[in-house]
Amino acid sequence: MKIKVDGEEQKEDCYSFVVCANAKYYGGSYCAAPFADLQDGLMDVILIPKVSRPKILQLMNIYQKGQHLDGTHDDIVHYFKAQKVGIQSDHEIQVCLEGEGYAMQNPLIQIADQKIPLLVPKKYTHKNILVEPKEEEK
């Protein structure tokens, strides 16, 4: 398997985790991408090369809390901001999209600029989440 992040091929050929996220959390409580910003037009990419199961178990607690990008695990956890990630494989790989599992071969993941309009009740708005509509959209 080969992974290209914005066209740059990564040196590993086997990974325990490949995460492409546009938001900080997934799965309810996993803070995979603590620096993610829904409005920056980039996804946060976290690559963890193949490691032993005991090492994955050791990383899970800090991964869930979003502490895996604190700089103390840079030898294992690789982090990028990117517009496009391509995965090349000779066989289908299991991919999780919004909680649903799919078998795919050679997926290309990229950010689609402002393609999902969201309506959020006022009591749930937050200055870092909600964007005021542009004048021409009003």
C-alpha cells in the first residue's frame, strides 16, 4: 500500500491507522484531530505505521484524548494538513466513512469546499463553528 498526501508519497507501506478528518472528533469521543478546523479547507491526516498490538493499546488512551499530537510520539504518529490523500493498494481495503464500513480499492479522499449547508439551532451555535452567510447568500 502506498499513500500520497497532497502528491507526496509517504515512505511507509503498511499502516495501523490512516485517519483523514475534517472535524476534531469521531465515534462520539475520539479526538483524532485536535487541531482540525471545519473552515480551513483542509483535512487533518494522521498516519500511524504498522505497530504491535500492545503499542496500539498503549496509544489508544492518548489518541482518544487527542494527546497523540503533543510532540512526544512523533516517531510513530505522523500528522499533516492536506487537501487530498490517495491510497494505492493491490487489493481492497476497509474504509470507515461516517461510521459505515466499505471495501474500496485505491480511494482518493479530498475536501469539497463548502458543500454541506448546516442549520443549527441558535442555542447550539458557537463562534468557532458557525459561519455567517456571505452577503450574496442572504
